[in-house]
Amino acid sequence: MNKKLTRRHFLGGSLALAGATVISGCEVPTKFRPVTEQNVQAALAYYPPARTGLRGDHDGSQSRAHSIALGGKNYTLPTETREHYDLVVVGAGISGLVAAYYYQKAKPQAKILIVDNHEDFGGHAVRNEFTVNGRTLITYGGSENIDSPKHGFSLVASQFLRDIGIDYTKFERYFDTKLYTEKWHLQRGIYFNQATFGQTAFVKGKLEVGSQDAAAIIAQFPLSNSEKQLLTQIYSHKAPNYLKNKSRRQRSEYVENTSYYDFLKDTVHLSEGSLKFLQNISSDYWGHDIRAISVQEAFENGYPAVQNLDLSKEDEDKEPYIYHFPDGNASVARLLVRKLIPSVAAGNTMEDVVTAKFDYAKLDLPENNVRIRLNTTALLLENQADGSIATVCAGKDSDDLYRIQAAQCIYAGHATLAARIVHGMPEKQKSAMLSNVKIPMVYAKVALKNARAFQKLGAYHIYAPDQTYCEMMLDYSVNIGDYRAPQTPDEPIVLHMIGIATALEGKTAREKYKNGRRALASKNLDVLKAEVMTQLRPIFALVNENIDDVMADITLNRWAHGYSYEQVGLFDSDESVAENTSTMRRRVGNIFMANSDVAWMPYLQNAVDEGHRAAMEAVKLS
């Protein structure tokens, strides 16, 4: 997040102005950092997307929040107020940026400060860049696509895309859906590791229920003949109706309240090896393995063994997975920031924002009506007697706590932190906020000098059951504006690896997320990198390639608190969802709640809707 000072602190000349504001956009409170030419140059060079190593919830970004949530520390208001604003927004993710955008549209002269504890804006929509052999590779480190804009967006969210210049239909040209399959002649594959399956094996083919190739693909699995025979049966159109002896009511109750894992184990009688193979087919989409998936959810997602249970599901308008910038939804955040602070980057289109050079030194200038302050954590939000909001902030590496006063506040950070720092929040609302336990995950981005190993494997996408990274794939091929994705296997390319850190142990999805988060928190950069290399080495060795020679760089986007909690059928009723979310959205005095957390939905459209709602509530009461 950024930190900002009042204008009176900047009346000491141009060098002082440049040094103070630039450094404030980085990592240290300006008032206590000497303004030297060296510091000014370091701040001017501050550009988080190009940083590799550990990103996302990087070391230090959560220490302040954890001192409250885990350490039980209480912060009090400093007596002196350092800065005054019309609006303070806590959280520079998409919802926070959207809230600031709509508030500014309604009140163009309003002074707005947005603070965030991370090194970059965008929240979970973070941008990663690599330079390999002189070529820049742009990729995403979190939130990746505009999901179902034709049928899944509200009128507000649809208009929002138009307002910031996004025409999603253009991705029909920009997203190359044929590069890997028709031009490189690659397909999907499955990698079986020796530790789980007794031998290393790689099987090409896309295994789907009802596919004519299912039997041939399964025949190559490192399982016994009887195991392969049963797997083949449950993937076929002729899979049995395992619930045929149950009444309609019994069947309905069973599929809603029985985990898919228990169904496969106890009713279908799959072996341990077969269960391990299927264990992670839900992990990337749901954020947890099949132990937390209901039989009904398995049916709705087209998983095997449930296709003939005489179940029904709602018809849905499926849309192609192509609405994707090279850096995912980071470009949405960049478009917003450029709207809020026009001097931060040149250009005005969805095409030119992809390669526009953003000047982070411009984020926190006192002459801006909107300022974004990174590496700054809000530690306390409190309604004052005069109706204003007092906020206590601190920089990542500083012991300095300072007070900001604002007429209003929009909270767009983690819901669970709001329960701890928003003074005066009712206990029922605190409990609702604490219900949003986020999914722990790591998006590992491996910059490769070339993709020849995948060309030899004959695959661009690999499912890896019972491994740290359950899926890996060559990055989406998106050509937009001046940016061109790799076109041949000889060019540098990014490998995207999905590590869902949710634990297998836990009675509920929330317990699984918490247990996984604890394990993830114990891993430093070296451990995380070693896990990637350990998984990739045997895969590359299958085709006589050495990952250590091919890898150019790596970024590990660690998200201890990743995607928002979403309703899990086995544990959450529709009534509990409605009750929790409506409670979470309630304002606390002049503090208004945004973020997709309060919708229990981790999608772009929800972040937009909640940011817009909170802004309009604030404007109405301003």
C-alpha cells in the first residue's frame, strides 16, 4: 500500500518533493527516510512486476496484520493526525480500486488515499514479468481472467468494462486457442510420480467422461488391470447407476451430503491408487480435493461415475475461457490505476496498457486527487464523534505508526482482518467476516529458455495428481497491442504451475484451508523453489532434458490468503450464505464494506459489484 503525506510536508523544494513522494511509493515512510540522490534513484527504479523470487504474500507483507490476528496485539490512535482525506480506501485490489473509481466519478474533487500492504496494486491480480535473452515475457501471478462476461456479469459490471475501455469480444482475435493444439500438435497429459504410484509414467491424452479415447488412455496408467477396468467403466457412457435402489428423496439427500471421495471409495469401491489419481481433479477449480466435493457438485462438473445417477442440474450458458490479458486481471487493475492517476502511464486503450510503462513514483504524489500507497498496512479503523474515520497505518519496515483522518472509509481488504481492526463492529458481523477463510495457494511461474521438453513430451498441459503442483501448463498465448506471445517451441516461454496448498486433513473446507495455510507459512523461498524443481526434474528427464539448464528464472506467487471463500455444498446451506454475506456488507458507521470477500465469490464481477455498491453507499451518505 502507499503512504501519503499532507501537502505542507512538501514545501521544501523540488528535490525534497521528488525524493519524499517517490520513496513513499516504495517501502519506507517518507518523514523518516533521508532524501538523497541514491534514495531518489532507487525509488524511481521501483517496479514490482519485474521482481522475481517470492511475491504475492511476500515476506513482511503480512507481519503487521499477523501481529493482530495471530499475536493479539492492539493498536491505539496516535494523538496527532498526519493527513486528511475525503476518503480512505483500505485495499488496492480490484474492488478497492473500483470503489475509488466510482467515488471519484461522483465526487471529482474528492481527495482519496488508497493503502495496501503489498508491494504492488491489484491485490490478487498481480503481474509478473521476466526478461529472457532480451525478450520480455508477461504473465499473471494470481487472478487470471474475465469470467463469463456475456452471461455472468451484472449490468454494473458490464458497464464498468466498457467504461474502462475493455471490449472482451476482441479476445476472440487476441487469444490464440490453436497455437499448442493445431500448430505445435500438442495435447494434454497426465504425470504419475513414483512416490505415489510406484513408478514414473507420462500418459498423453485428454481424459473426459464419455470420450472414445478414455479406454486407451487409462490402459497406460501405472495401475493393476482390475483398477484400470473399473476406471474405464466409470468414465464410459455405460457407468452404472450406483444409486438405483434409493428413492428420489433419498438420492437427493445422499448426493448433497456425501463427499465425492466417500462415494468413490465406499460405493464405487475404487482402489487407493485410483482415488489418488482422481484426488486433485477438483483442486484447481474449487481450491480443495475431492474430499470436500459433494456428489452433486461432481455431477455438475462432469466428473466420472456420477453421469448415470439420474440427477439434474441447471442449464448454464458456457463461455470460452479466452477473456484473458497476458497478465490476467492485472491489466484490469492497471486500466483502473491509469484512470485514477493519468500521469502514471501513457495510453488510453486496453491494448496499449499491456506494455505501458507504469511509473510507480507517480502513485503517491501530493498533487494527485487520488493517491495509492503501497507497503502500508491499516491497523485500526475507528469512527470518531464528529462522524469522521481515524485510521492507523504503518509501513512494512518501519516502527512509525501514523494517524490519518478521513470523512469516510471503504474497507476492501481481507474480511477476516476487518473483524479485528474495525472498532465498533457488531459481534454478529465479526463472526460473519471470520467465515471467509481464503484458499492457500502458490502460482509458480517458471521462465524457460525454450519449450522443447514439452514439444518432446507432446503435451502443453499436465495433470499431476497427489503432487505439490497438481497442474502445470504452458502459458496462455495472447497477442495484444505490441505484445507477442512465443510462437515456436524454440522461444523463451513461461510455465504456469498451480499449487493448491489446501490440506487433505480437516472436517470442513475451512479447516482444510487453515491447515494448509499453516504448512505453507512454514516454507521459505528456498523450500518453495526446491518443491518446483523436485517435481520438474523427473518430468524433463523423461525426454532427456534438464530443467536446471532450461530454467531462466522463477517467481513464486505465494498466496496464504488466496481466492475468496466460496460456498461449499457439503458445509454451507444457501440460507447461511445469504445470512453471512448480507451481514458482512453492513456499514459500520462511516466505514463501508467492499471486496469480493463479502460476496463469498472470488470473481472479477463480484469485486466490481461490491466496490461499486460500497462507493455508492458512501456517496449517498457523504
